[in-house]
Amino acid sequence: MSTLLAPVRPTFRALAEAMVPATQHYGAAEWAEMEAMVETALGARPRALQQQLLTFVRVVNLLAVPLSGRTLVALRAAARERVLHRLERAPVALLRRGVWGVRTLIFMGHYARVRDGGRGRGGGEGGGGLPPEKTEAGPSLRSGRRA
């Protein structure tokens, strides 16, 4: 079983379930495989970066309290998503970058799982992720036309 994420496992899993809803259906084997992939990626990084990640995950769990009245782990999925949407738009760049960094690790662990052919459970369409927020349409960068 993994060791680096062990101190923050409940919060890491709460983050994963909010960012990739398909992980809500993971069993012990899928979680172990996903966490092992994340820990392997983190293992190649300096110890200081590993500690920063663990600290950030702990901070996110506690930042949910002033935003929602409960820790992230204690919230339902929809409330977790609302908290994460607020943090990814926070005026503090470190919070925004941290959310996107954790999201990247979670996506990597989910979508690269070997057992499911690299698609993760629920891969393909509907594989998960925070739903996009509704924003005013701006110019389309791909087509060169206005949306």
C-alpha cells in the first residue's frame, strides 16, 4: 500500500472524487493503483515538493471550513465541487496553481490506470472532471470566428 499519500488519503480521495466523479466508484484495488501511480510520479520529485503537496492537500481540507462550514472530506460531492471552483478562481495564485497541480496528478492517476487500458473506469466520454462553469462566449480561438 502507498505511504506518501497515507497522511492525507481521505482528503486526496475527496479531491479525486470531486475532480473525477468516476473515482467515486473505485474499490480498494483501483484506489491503490491510482495512488501508486501518483506516488511514483511524486517519487521523482524533491522531498520539499512532496511535502508542499501534502501541506497543500491539508490546507484545502481546512479552507473548505470558512467557505462551506465543513472540512472538504465532510462535504457532499456538489459542495466539494463548489469549494474547488472557488479555490481555482482565488485571488491568491498559489491556491489556483495548487488546485491545478493536484488536478493534474489526479487526472494522471485516473486516466493512466493500466488495468482499464489507460482509460480509467468510466474513461471516454463522461470520464469525469469538474464541469465547466458557464461564462460569456468570447471569440473562438480555433476557428477565428466569434462564438
